[in-house]
Amino acid sequence: MITRSSRTEKLDLRLTPEAKRTLAAAAKAERRSLSDFVLASALGRAEEALADRRVFQLSPEKWQAFVTALDNPPRDMPHLRALMNKPGIFSSGEPA
């Protein structure tokens, strides 16, 4: 069963007459309203832009290397430790 949610939000944008003609022609070619075409296109591009921030895939070997790296204790990094104990410009002079 397909559920439809009502569209209650509005998005305005400014565009050139040429851009509007191009979008309208593309919408007509797909037999869609201009609004539906622009919304579907924008949502598709948004999904592409967010995809690499939501899911990443690794081969079994690389997954195992990733899990191993997470399970290992942190490396000792004396320079980083010294930096973290150095007072910062917003601190009162006391190390953290």
C-alpha cells in the first residue's frame, strides 16, 4: 500500500527565463509538472550528495582491516599528547 504525505512546505527560488524554459521543456518531455520534475530532480541530487555520508562499502578484506584498526589500542603519539597538554588561547593556563 502506497502512503502519500501531503506537501506542506514551500521552497521559492529565482532563476533566469532560460533556466525556467529548460526545466519546463524537460518536465514536458517526461510528462510531469514543472514542480514534480524539479522536486524529483533536486531530491535525486540530494540523495547522491548525501550517499557517501550515509553508507560506505568495503570488501571483506578491507572490512576486516577496518575492524582490526578499530579494535587496536590507540598509538602513542608524544607530539599530540604534548599539544593536548599545552594551554590553549582560550584556557586559563592550566593543562586539560
